[in-house]
Amino acid sequence: MQTAQNFFAAVNNTGLGFGIASAEAAVAADEDLAQLQLETGKASMYESFELARRAVAVKDAGELFALTSKWSQDATEKLLGYSRNYVSITQEAQQHVEKFVDGSGPALQRELLETIEKSISQSPVPGGQSVLTVVKSAMTSATTAMGAVDQAAKQFTEYAGASLEASPMGAVATKASPRKRAS
């Protein structure tokens, strides 16, 4: 049946597209995260060298305490900056995949329903309408469940980002600039 072949071709095409979109998002995010880690590690190493140089020159305990206190505060601010960047990169990857799913999911659902309706209308088996009702109900439930999972993931990343922004150490820290990727 031509309709079933069209549907399976659409499913395969959508599946391939989703796989490619997911892989592109993952690779781009991995590149950005690796760059962020490299820049953070490099900056941290040089800051440690500077701290060691300054610690060697300390003349009394009060000066050492002030030095380590300042270093702790700076390190905390930089950790928050790193966390913000990490969340930003993962949110960007998530949005890239969501954009693909939002664009192709409804079309695939329509194609599936049309295929089932045509198959049932051409089927000599009685009771096809009840099968169609069950399939539509299952698709609605699956769509609702996927929407809930998607919403939970969005809320988690938004919460993580908002928590970092609202933290007491919310000062702007050194920000690595992830490379812009083509969408």
C-alpha cells in the first residue's frame, strides 16, 4: 500500500533528521564545553601560579589570611561564571533539538493518523473505527507525556540558570565565549 510506504518513508526521514539534529547539537555542545573547560583550566593554572608567587612574598599571617580570603572569593565567583556558561551551553543544545522536534513532530503525527485512517477505511475487517480511536488516544497520551518530560527538562535548566543568577555571589565572573554555531 502506497500510503504505508509514504508513512514509513516519513518516519525514517524524521528519525534520520532527529538523529542528525541531536548529533549536531551534541557535538557542538561538546566542543563548547571542551573549550570552556580548557579556558577555565588554563586560567585556573595561571591564577594558581600567581597565588603561589604572592604567597611566597607574604610577610605575616594577616597578609596571608587576606590573600587566601580574596582568592577564595574570586574562585567562587569564577566557579559561578563557569556554571552559568555550562548551563547556557546545555540550554542552547536543548533548544537546537527542540526546534527540530517542534518542526517535524506534528507533521509526522498527521501523516501517521492519515495512514491509519486510510488503512482502516480500506480494510475489510469490521471495527476499524474503534482501533483508530484507540490509536488516536495512545498518540494523544504519548504526546502529552513527551510534552511533560520536555517541560520538566526546560524547567530544570531554567531553575539551574535562575539559581545561578540569584546566588549571593552573582557578580559577573570571567565568561568564556562559546563559538557560535550555524543553525
